[in-house]
Amino acid sequence: MSQSFRPALPFATIVAGLVLASAAAHAEVRFLPPDNLPNSMKKLEGQYHTLYHDLSVEESHEAILRMDAMTEEYLQRTRGFSGRLQGKMPLVLFRNKEDYYAAGGMRGSAGAFTGSCLMAVAGPKLTVGTWHTIQHEGFHEFAAAVINPNMPTWVNEGLAEYFGEAVFTGDGFVSGMLPHGRVERVQEAMKQKTFRSVEGMMDLSHGTWNSRLDISNYDQAWSMTQFLAHGDDGKYQNAFGLFMEEISHGWAWQRCWTDAFGSAAGFDAKWQAWWLAQTDEASVPGYSRAATQMLASYLARGTSQKQTFAGVSELLSSIRDSKVTWHRDDVLPAGLAGDCDDLCTAITKAGGKFSLQVTGTGPAAKPQGVVCELKDGTKIIATFKLNGARVRSVESRIEKAKPAAAPTTPKPAIR
């Protein structure tokens, strides 16, 4: 399949957007917004962030909604090695890039974690690139707060890219995405042998990284992190968790790696073999899960307001025409409808089939969620729970297709 579900950002956009300033020692991190913010900046409180901005009301609420959900994803994915958040983290979004530069942002960059604050340029319109930058830099801020700001550069940047690629679904994020174009770029770098050695990447200092912002380094760090998190059916997840737990204590990465994985010598071959084995279909499961959760988020809202839908086609039509209704505290960003439509179209072209999951029949039928069945028989099931007229949660699970039974040879008749 040649189509990319979520286009990879241009090289210049990624490199310009990913600037991590040197953070203080873990115990000394103090989160404060810049002193010289324009007088036009407004303030909005979220669960985990205090947003300073000069955006529209709708954009500011979307930023808080996304970043609260993103922080939940950070917490969930790093549960084994992160601490507790103490207080709220500052997030500053500037409409005008000159205001961002005046507040300390590096010229040519689109966002930064300065060591005390997450800042980014929103520009005329919030885009996929904007959210990639904010999610990436947001992880650096989170890591400084509850993990260790002085962790090895490759894993700090690799995890930041991992979360930068995550897709917002309305009630949460789906992470672990494999954008088609980026997978091809990683594979080409491996074939052309342009990546660093694994040990060379692990030894790369923060200063060296920032002295030459190279998209190849970001791709390699992301690919290593993705492999440790999901490679070989999750074989390395526990060891990766142990590695990160020891890193959070400030121990040398060499000791942490040896404790978790043993020698780094064999990692290079396993990492490359997994990536080179990825096919054109590699991106389908992750984006299918995101699409299914988006549909379930809209279905949950409509159901909470007594709306009914005959099937996914009618649900999608209502999403496109802005006819799905919701409680005033369950608003979904306007742009999510287009994302949902685009993803569902792409997944359908890739052979996925969506359907509503219901209990009962006829007038007694009640929607429970959305099912997406992929070409290989794998099913993604997104379900929701309500609390009166409010949506309490939307979650999904994957049921892998059962392998076909091996044909049996008939036993010869006994004579």
C-alpha cells in the first residue's frame, strides 16, 4: 500500500520544531512561564497545564483538551519508571512567531522546552505539524518533571518522537504509530548504512545532538524506541521498562543497559531485521485503531444525547455534517471530524470494514461501540461508557486473527 495515512512532516519542519534546551538537575526543575509575555496573552487552567495564549477560545480549549489527554498517555506509557506530577506545567502558545522569539525561542524553531517552560508557535492555524511539535516538546517537559531530564539523549528524543507521532482521538491518544513515509525513510537509511552505530547513538551527547539538528538522528532514535516498545510482539517491553527505571535514578546508561538487556552487541542486528521486515501494511493497525476510537467518541456523544445511527455510514455522514450532538462539557474539536473522515476513508481503501457493535435487536438495540475488521481478520473494538448525559470513557482493544488451522492428512483406513 503506497498511501501514507498521516503524512510525514517535511524534514525542515521536524528539525526546526524539535529544540530541547538544557534542563536543570531533576530536583531543581522549576516550572515558570517567561517573564516578558505580551499583555495580550490570556490564561486557561487545565488538569496538568496552565496555558498562556493569544489564541481563540476554541483553539485554547482544544490545546488544553489535547495536552491533558497527552499527559495521561505519557503517564500510562511510563507508569513503571515515572514519578508523580507535582503541580501544573506551563504551556505557552504564541500566534506570532516574533513573540515566541522575544520570549526566548530560538529563531528557526517552532517550539522548545526551555528547562522551565514549554513554548510553541501556533501560527495562523493549528496544524498536524503544530501538534507534533507540542507533543514532542511536551514529553521533554514531562520527563524533566517526573523521570530525569538528564537521561541519554537518544532515549529522551526517541520517546519524544514516539509521542509526537501519537494521534488524538477525542478522548485520548493512540501511540506507537508507524507513518508509512517515515518507515520507508528508516528502511532506506538502514539499507544505505547512513545511521550511526547503535553504540555511537547511545553515546551521543546532548551538546553534539543540538549542534547539528539532523533528521537522521531523530529517525534513528525514534526507530530504536519504537522497536524496544513494540518490536518482536513486545518481547523487549519489560527490559525497556527496567532500563528506564534505572535511568530515572540517574545511573549511567551503560550499567542500565547491561542490567536490562545484557550486551548491546546483538541489538543492532535485531533492530534492523525488525524494521526491514516491515511491509507497506505496517501503518494500518495503528491508524485503524485511531479511526475506530474516533468513531466511538462521536458515537458515545450522540448516544448520550439520545441520538441513534443505523450504521457506520450514517454515523460518518452525521460527523461530516456536524450533526452529532453532545453535552457542553464533552465538546470535540471541529478539526477532528475531518481527521476521522480521512482516516476512515484510508482504512476502508486498505480493506478495513467498520461496523457498530450493539446489544439487543430492533427498538431494544443499544450501541456499545465500533468494530473495525482488518483484511487479516484482526478486529479492533472500541467501546464507551456513559455517566448520564456525559461520556465517561472510550477505550479500545485488539483481537488478533486466529491462525488458520493446518490441514490434516486423513489416516489410512485399517483393513
